[in-house]
Amino acid sequence: MYICHLCPRNCGAARSETEGKGFCRLPSEMRIARIAPHLWEEPPISGTRGTGAVFFSGCTLRCVYCQNAEISHRNEGRPFTEYELSEALRRLVDMGMHTISFITATPYTDAVLRTLERYRPPVPLVWNSSGYETVETLRRLDGAIDVYLPDLKHHAASMSRLCAGVDDYFEITAKAIQEMVRQTESPVYDAEGIMTRGTLIRHLILPGSTGESRALLNWIYDTFGDSIPVSLMRQYVPCNNVSVPGLNRRVTEREYLRVLECMRALGLQGYTQDSESAETEFVPVFNQAESFV
């Protein structure tokens, strides 16, 4: 048993091998809901053959609209030892994955690092998270993680309180992303266009929140100029029986174009999505036999 301070919630909660008392309610033994090839991440992450995606149970946020709520809210998943995860990573590498992605792995930072001591895949390792991270935990990953793929969700405290139950999302995430960029510096790509080192910032446009999106894009430009790529996501679909007024619809074409024009005006490099991305069919299948390689 140990006392956990891994995420900004700073619960100081006891976590044993089988039980967790903190915000995430996760034990110290890894719980994973999917280990499989994933083809639908950004081009420098998935490439043509996919990323080996490891979806960990739990999350530091539990956003009300989360499309992966069965794992982020309800902690569905199977227990995994470090040996079992290392063997699964070997299988993903043998399948030809361009990268390996650790998705919402923050509650298991220590176990992931021990797994990588056992076996470090010979491909770029991606830390895919909500962005709501402590600088102290990120510094423990320095040298182990090659690519950071953080979300940058909300700018106003009122919005992050409404959607994620925290007032300090932007303050904490801004510091976290700056630490990620400090570690990885300017992006580096291989001959196939795969990011071998760097940070790629994701932003999901929410309906009725184009002002939030533009404020976040301006912060990225003011902080990093045009040196850090941005993934502008239009895949929002109402999920998890979301009841927040205004979040019960998809993003309109007009809303998307308003944010896209801001991104282009700032000269930010990066990636965009087609409207067809806003479909639930792209949500992975979790915690089934087919979910694990």
C-alpha cells in the first residue's frame, strides 16, 4: 500500500494492490481495458500501420461528455501485471505498430516505468492524457516518454468546473504542457512522417464554445509560437448521457470553421478532422476478448 500524489487531485489516498480510496478509486495494480492496434490517431502517431494503444482504466478528470466513460468513469478493465503488459507490448511491436500509446496512464505511472525497465519497445512511446498532470509526475517520465499527446480542453474556470469538476484545469494543464515541451523540444519526425520526439496538443471543439477554443489557440501561439503542432478535433458526439445544456448536439460547420479560421490566422501548424469523425462507431470496444492482442 502507498499514499498517492500522482495527479493534481492530490488525494493523498491509500492505494493497495486491490483497492483504491482516492478520486480515481483505482488500485495500485494496473487495470487495462484495451490493448490493440489503433488506426485513428493523428497521422504522426498512427501512420499507416497504427499505434499500439494501451487504454488504462480510470482518469484524473471524468469529463461529463467523455466518449470513453465506461473506462474513465466506471473503471472497467482487467488487472495486468508488469510482465503481462511487457509481453503485450512485444506483441504490438511484432505486429508492426509505428508507436506505442499509453492512454490515461497517470494513475499507473510507477507501474508503467517498471514495465519499461523490463521491456522498452524499439518505437516511439506516446503519453496520451487529459493534460491535467502535475509537473512533478511528468518529470518522472522525462527520458522514458518520447512523445506527449495532451488534451487542452478548457480555458475558463467556469467551463472546466461544469464539464470536469475542477476550477484549475487551465492553470494546471498550461504548466503541464510547458513541461512536456521542455522535455521534448521541437518535434522530430522520421522518414515515414512519424513523430519520434515532440509534443502534439489536442483540442476538442465543443458546441457553443468557440470562444473557449479561440482563447486556447491564442494561448498556444503566445506561448510556443508556431513551433508546436495542434490537432483541431471536431469529433464531439454527445455521450455518457450528458445533461449539460448545449452539449447535447454536434458541432456545427459554422462553429468549426470559426475555430479553424483562428488556427489558420495564427499560423499554427497541425491537423484537422472531417465531419465524418463525429460518429460513435470510432469509439473502441473495451474490456472484451477482442479488445486485447
